[in-house]
Amino acid sequence: MVLADSLALGLAAAATPINLVYCLTGALLGTLIGVLPGIGPVATIAMLLPVTFKLEPLSALIMLSGIYYGAQYGGSTTAILMKLPGEASSVVTALDGYEMARRGRAGPALAVAALGSFFAGCVATLLIAVFAVPLGDLALRFGPAEYFSLMALGLVAAVVLARGSVLKALAMVVLGLLLGLVGTDVNTGFVRYTFGIAELSDGIGFVVVAMGMFGIAEILLNLEQRQIREQATATVGRLWPTRGDLRAAWKPTLRGTLLGSVLGILPGGGAILASFAAYTLEKRLAKDPGRFGKGAIEGVAAPESANNAGAQTSFIPLLTLGIPSNPVMALMVGAMTIHGIAPGPQVMTEQPTLFWGLIASMWLGNLMLVVLNLPLVGVWVKLLSVPYRLLYPAILLFCCVGVYSLNYNAVDVVLTAVFGLFGVVLIKLGCEPAPLVLAFVLGPMMEENLRRAMTLSRGDATVFLTSPISAGLLVATALMLLLIVAPQFRRMRRDAFAE
Amino acid sequence: MQIKYIRGWAMSLAAGAALLGLAAAAQAQEFPAKPVKFVVWTAPGGSIDVLSRLIAEKLSQRWKQPVVVENKPGASGILASEYVARAPADGLTLLVTINTTHINNPVLQSKLSYDPVKDFEPVSQLAIGSVTLIAPANHPANNVAEFVALAKKKGGGVNYGSWGVGSSAHLFGELLRQKTGLDLNHIAYKGEMPAITDMLGGRLDVTFAGGGTTRAQLAGGKIKVLGITGPRRISALPNVATFAEQGFPGFELAGWVAVYAPAKTSKGIVRKISADLAEVVHSQDVQSRMVENGFEPVGGTPEQFATLYRDEFPKWAELIKASGAKVE
């Protein structure tokens, strides 16, 4: 009954009027910046850090974490309505969500995303409470060798996920890996492929690539096919999902939640990997994978619940070990130190009110989001009726502001534009940008971990097989590769992606 | 909806700007007559960023002017340094930095877009930041000497972590290798936390860490501290003996946090900023915050900082060259 007592303590701390207000403020602000393309939770939390100086530590953390999970809700909204993933983790949602919107089913897509996120948020919050301590230890078991193998699996999954030819998908993966090599090599300190531009010495930013290839490219392509877009937006469709939609969506939601909870704990691309992995899993399990990429509701429900679960569980390494698993969590570390709290395992024992209060606030925040956002879905849907001659310049402006505010340098803005044009060329050539973007994210981490594992073992490559976790992941990777090559699967895949 | 929001936002921005303008006109007499900008090159939320925001807050109360922290991360601080070096020399744009931009970069990089001496006016050394050598709590050794003896007896190599090639952690690790003849295997990470994670996971034997992180991790009970580099013990970890105290000389250098103005900033303004910074650094609450975050408060005069820089530069340069670290 220790858990019940702790949760009661947390609820009491989180449900004070003032903390409820901060929770609501954070969650709504998060949704807003999630909806606006280009301005992500990292930039927002960074900008708001000084504001939290004057708040109680618990209120400050409640508001900041509200921004983070609120953004997960909001990010899916632009992904579905405009194929502009507000968050990296909403990239796959855009595939089927946007197709649904084009088919006049934007309403059900948004509703399923919100309900799936809420369900995942509740489960993940409970998971944090129950498994905080033991799960913190699981993350510790992941060393360089394990990470490398996990990422290898992720990249092979990216090839399976792509539409069109396997060869083109592989080419995109390789191109993504090459782009990921730009910048300083961690193991030697050497600078690679920067052409003497100092701004490139830390590599090309993920937001730059993602926003260019997905956001700008989509806008450019839409300018070309104006006629079609106008037609697609004429019908918005009913808001509420049909009984059939719900029946199709509940299992993917459950699977996505579980997958996301596990992957969210891992440092690095946890939430991103989670949404990609959940999407792939659904496609594998589907009786008719051909519907994916053409508006399958499972393709919205699974990644949306996975990324929200991942976003929630990524608090576990932070709260239990003081180890931030992504940039947002790094900012939370900063917020905690501003208030004189040293992040680490001692927070749970020394500051139980803060620890459990934050956890309880996440559940309250998720509840507020779904209660407020389902009615608001109508407002978001209205965005579609805003004329593009106003919407496009506004989106481009926000993209520019967002990219510039990451590092305050103009090179990033120029690069985003370049990647936008590049994205248009790729789509014209029938190459999918998604595998490129995933390889771009995973590539540098993969290289870092490969070389770190090899340095640690002093050149002995068997480390990848002697660790059971790593060996298991590599076997899964090999099986997936075999599947891609197998003639039977190739036929199945061709049918699946047949337009 | 979105459009309305943008319009509202722009209007409130304009209103805010107008208010700032009025405030500036009223305060035109004394420095600073306009808002001051602290350029910080570490990511938002990092310990230097947090320290800068704390000090900025105190200065803005004192000066009755906004003191804004602007993050210009990336390229080991080259972008931020270049930006401040080219800024007007009016004291309104200041660089808050660590030794990396003014010692490590010039030694490691043949072409640098700024000159650490000619382009800057040293203002104040805010603090020193020493680096500790830590091990998992269940490690049999309790200090540097025991660690070295155990490692020699056990044979085989020792894996240690750092936050990058050419970082002070890497430099001290290489120095330890040269001084003791241990087979130390350097594993580079992108920050101190991933290295600590790998150490707690049993993949590294020891790792280096900053004072604030060490203090936080120590409170969690999962690590132990073998020793601290730097000239003397620090207030954040009063019980941790220095390498020198333990019979390992050569580790006396410590990283610093300092403020620079662009070259040719008038002496009077530099002196005023320096004096105000010193008072802020020496105030009770700032001091205790700094100590919590592992910084040892300094807050001296521009001359003191310039002298320290001249003394330490060749020592660091020697250490960097001996480590074999190269960037190009």
C-alpha cells in the first residue's frame, strides 16, 4: 500500500488550485507550440526557464513537463492536418494521418490520436509510479553494444517502412547516414565534411533536416498541385470516430503504449524510435498492410500512443537516476538545479512531495488535455479552411523563427531551405524522405556506440554477440533483413505499397 | 485561429518593445543605459547557462536594466566568441565563457576566427570549476593512490570516460596515464552524464565529472570520489582531497568561468561591470547556489583575471600538447 500512499501524497500536492493552473497553462501552451510547426518544446521550455525562477519548484516542474507532453498532443495535430510533424516523434503519424485528412477523415484521425495519447499517458504515468525504481536499472543495462544493435534494428525497420523500391529506401538510409557524419567526430575530435563552416562543426541539426524535408518540401509540392489540395480540404468529415474505427484502433493503441513505454526509457531517440517501431509492428500484424500509407487508422493510433507513452516514461531515467534521456529532460535537469534540487536517485526519497506530485500532475494534465482538446479538435480542423495564401507564409515564417531560435544562427535557416528543395527533388524521384531522416538521427548515435563498444572491448568485435540483449537485437535485425530479401515478402511488400 | 494568435503575439511584442524603450530613455544617465546581453555558448539548462541566468537576474535588479541571456551554442564556443568579438565595444554585449574558448580552442585549432587576447577585454573571473575522478560506490579503492595500486596489481587495462577529445577530463586522464604508467583506455562521450551512466552500468572503471554533478551523484549514494583536480579543495566537496594532497602533483590546473567584453571597451565600464559582478558573486545566496552547483566563487578584478590567464595559458598548452589531442 506504499504505492497508494505515495500517489495520494502526490495527488494532494498536484491538485492544489495554483498547481492545477500551472498544469493547465503548461499543457495548453505545449499543445499550442506543438501545433505551430517549428516551435518545439525544447525552445519553449528554454525560453520559459527564467519565468520559473519565481515559482515553487513543484509548480515550475509541473508547468514545464506539461509543455512537453502537451506538445506530443499538439504535434500530432499538424502532422495529421498539414503533414508537418510538429515533433520528430509525430513523423510517422503524418503518413496515415494526413492521408485520412485528405480523405475527409481529419476528425476521426485527430480524435483517435488524442484518445490514444490519453490512454498511453495514463498507462505510462501508472508505469512510472509502479516501476520507477526497477525500470531505472533496465536503462543501465544498455551499453554501447546494446545501443548499436538496437539502432541497427531501427534502420532495417526503416527500409521495411518505406514505400516504393527497397533499393531506393536503402539509398535513402545510406544518404541519411552520410549526412549524419557531418560535424565533429566524438572519438577523435576531427571535424568532417564541414567545408570550413564553423556552424556545421556540431553537425546538421535534426530540426533543420526534418523541417526542410517534411515541412518546406510539402508546402512547395502543394503550391504545384493547388487544385487537388483545395478539393481535399473541402470536406472535413465528422469529428467522432465510428464504432468500426474504435474497434480497429484499440488493439494498436494497447500495443503502441506498451512498446512506447519500454522504448521511452532508453536514452536517445526513445520516443522517435517508439513511434517508428509501433508503426512497423502494426503494419506487420495487419491483415491487409496495403491500407497503410493510405489512411489506415491503426497507423495513427499506434505511433501516437507510442510517442506519448515514450514521452512520459522518458521521465523515469531522469527521476530515478538524474540522467536526462533527451534534450527536454536535460532542460528539466536545468530547471531542477535552478531551484536547488540536485537531480538523482535521492529526489524520490528526500523530496517525496516533489517526486510524486510531478507524477500525479502528469495524469491530471493528460486528463485536462483530452477533455479540452477533443472539443478543440473542431478549432484545429477549422485551420484547414484558412486560405493557403495566408497559411503558407505564416507556416514558413514560423519555421524560420523556430529554426533560428534553436541556435540563433542564420546558417540553419538557409540549410532548412536547401533541405526543402532537396526534399522536393527526392519526392519527384520517387524516394521517401522518412528513411533518410531516421538514418540521419540514428547514424551518429550508431557510429558513436559502435566505436565506443569497440574501444571498450579493445578491438574485440564479439562483444555484440556475447551480450544477450545485443545478440537478441542483432538476430531480430538479421531475420528482418532475410525477410526483405525473401521473394515471398518482396511480393507481399510490393502489393502492400501498390498505389 | 492561428493567424489571430500571430497578430496578438506581434502586438504584445510591439507593446513590450515600446515599454523597454521608455525604460531605457529614463535610465540614460549611467551604465548600462540599455539592456545588457550575456552571450552563453552552452545549451540552455547547462550549469553555465543556469549560473549565467542567476547572475543576470541579480545584475538586472542592481542596474534596473534587463540583463538577457542569449544562448549561442555550438562549435566549442567559437560562434559565441566570434559574435562577441565583433560586437560594439560598449559593454552591452558580454561573453560568459569557460577556459575552452580562450585556452583549449587556440591551442587545438590552427585557424580560429577570433583572437583570444587581442579581440577581448577580460572583465572578471566568476568561479573556478574543478574536475573530480569518480568510481562506482562499490569500488574497492577509496582514493587515487589505492586506485592506481589496485589497477597495477590487477593488470589489464582501465577504461575511463571523458566528455570529449581535448576536454579537461581527457587531458587529466592522459596526464594520469603518463605519471603512473597505467594502461588507461580513453572513452570519449558527448557529456559527463552518459559516461557516468556507463560507469554505473559497469562498462567503465572510473570517469571524470564536474563538481556539481559529483555532488548530486554523491548524494544519491551510487558513486564515490577518488580525488579532485585543481589548486585546492572546493567548498562543494570539502572532504575530497586534491590529487596534489594525495601525492600526485601536476593536476593543479582548474577550469574557470569568466566574463569578457569586446576589445576596446572603455576601462571605466569594464571596471564597473567587474566590481558589480564581484559584489553579486560574493552575495550570500549566489555563493551558496554556486557551491551547490560545484563552482568555487572567485569574483576578482580584471587585472587579477588577466594575470591568471597569462600564468595558466602555457601550462594548459603544455598539457594539451602532451595529451596528443588534435582537432585537424
